[in-house]
Amino acid sequence: MENYKIVLFWSHADKRFIANAPELGDISATGKTQSQALANIVIEIQRYMDSYKSVYVKKPNSIS
């Protein structure tokens, strides 16, 4: 998988960690722990990339 920036933060309102990938738009995931939120965002990024492949659209540039 390509490398994309992931922003991870604690949401006091949701009482969960939130991870999002800014280069990929509105993709985000949550988790009770940092590790869980990161694992969930990796899954969401993979789903996003798979959907791009299915419609033959160029994927976003990575930060690597």
C-alpha cells in the first residue's frame, strides 16, 4: 500500500480516538485505542483504493 498521512486524535465528545487520511478526502475511522483507530483507518484506506481500482480512476498521490 502507498503511504498516506494519518491524523490521529482523541475526541472528547465521542470518547474515542479518530484517525483520518487528509489526502484521501473524508476517510476516517474510530477506535477505543490508538492502535484500534489506526488499524481501522488502514482498512478504510484499502477499501477506498479498491473502489478506485474498480472504476479505473487514478489514485491520489502518496506522500512518500
